[in-house]
Amino acid sequence: MNNPLITVIVPVYKVEQYLERCVNSIINQTYKNLEIILVDDGSPDNCGQMCDDFAKQDSRIRVIHKENGGLSSARNAGLDVMTGEYVGFVDSDDWIEEDTYALLYQNMCEENADISCGGIATHSGSKLLSCFNPNLQETFTFDRKEATRELINNRIITNSVCDKLYNAKIFQNLRFKNGVLYEDFQIQYRCLALADRVTYTAQTCYYYFVAPNSISRGTFTKKQMDFLTNSLERMEFYKEYDPDCLPACMSAHLDICFSLVGKAYGTLLWNEVRSELTKQICQPLTKEVEDALSKKIRFKRRLFQYSPFLFVAFARIYQFLQK
């Protein structure tokens, strides 16, 4: 196993109090042959100067200063100048285990994979809140179609780009879509379509930071409807790429719609988005798709069709009982 260059792209915006933790977790990786690209996305605080100071301390760090354009724009700026054979992404308020890239690269080599996935955990900074997959002994390797199904089902492979290491060729002609929320969801299925094999370990590699004041349910905004748009685009993609995925894709699409209903109902925007969400949830389905839906999804759909109010009330009671 050789020692190729791995590029790590870090978009930076208004994260003064978290940036040092993030960058140190990358600098201190046991895998040393790294190109660390810090993209100052027009941050109005001291992040830009902090990035320059980090670059003075470690020759592996490159800094890009640009006008604010959002997360996708910052990641794309890093992709445009990267020189590594492999690439990973870390958000600047999160952090990674010190052996993350050594582990992901080793698994990639052993399994001859184009994408290597690790475990992801949600953390408050002082305590672990949850793990996406708590069985740390699990390892899997999938071919392209198997990986696609796991991504759609959101069971093993997540939609996040941050818990993964990619062969750089994946991004040769692929970029994040600017100006949308849920940009990881929008690009991840396209990445998998370009990968022959995908490997996964449940060993925790990436820590997604949830600030104490962001744990509660946030205010619904019209921008969150990007999730619906991205889901519709994914279904259009699979109509051409792999029609066999459509039943599972529709099931996931309905779950996204249910989630948006739960967030939007009772807000000032509910009347504005209700028609589109109702159209998506109540649309006629083919027998093949209907048969593929789980009992849980069928129940949700019928309850919503009967009464959106009862659907939301039931969903909130269920969530409360799960706490």
C-alpha cells in the first residue's frame, strides 16, 4: 500500500469558537500525506485570519479567501484547486478521529473501492448524543447497485459527504449544486453512480457537532422545501439510471414529505406549501410501488389523506414517547 496524497476540504464560515478543534483534528491525523484546503467563505469574523495562521504553522495547509457563496460554493472552490488522488470533506464546526483517513484509505485499498465510508456520530461537544449505526463491528462492501439501495434506504450509507473518502476521479466532472439546502443529499447518489465499489465500517470516524441551542426543533423556512426538490430530482435521475430503484426511492420520497409536513404544519408557511406536499403524498401510485411501501409508510399516507391535523398530532405524540 503506497502513500498517496489525500485532499481534505474544509469550508469555513463564522465558526471562530470551533475552528481550532476542527483543524487540529485534521492536522493530527495518523495519515500524514495530506493537502488541507481551508476555504474562507467570506467569513465576517476572525476565521480568515485564523486560517492564515494555521497555514503558517503547517505547510500542508492551503487557504482560499473568497466572497461568501455558501457551503456548496466553498466546497467547489476546494475541488477546483485540489491535487490529491483522494478527497474528503470536513465541516468546520465538526471534527474527526485521529485515524480517520488511515482507516478509510486502508479499507479502500483492501476492498478495491472508489468510496470508503466510516461511522458518523452526533456530539454536543461534551457528550455523545447518537451514532448513525451503533454496531461498531459491522463492515460491508457493496457493488454499485447494492450501495445505491443502501443509500436510498438510509440504513448503512448516509447522505453525508463528510464521513467518506472518495477517489478524486469521482469529482472530475461533478460539483455541488449552488444555492440549495441539503447539498449532500443532492450529490451523494450521483457520487455512488460513478463508483464501482463502496466499502463501509461502522467504526466512528466523524463527529457531527450539534450546539446546545440548536437541538430543539427550528423554525420552518421556505428554503427547507429544497429537500423536496432534491428528492424529485433524485427520482428523475433513477428513472434513467436504475428504474429498479424507483419503488424504494418513492418510499424515501414520501418519508421526506412527511418530515416536511411535520416541520411546516402550524407555521405561517403551511398554507403556502400544503398544496405541493399534499400532491406528493396523495399522488396515485403503481401497484409495484404500492406493494413495496412498508406498513409504516402506508399508515402514514392513509392517515394524512384522512386528516393532516391527525397525522401531525399522531406524529408528535409518537416522537414525545420515543424520548
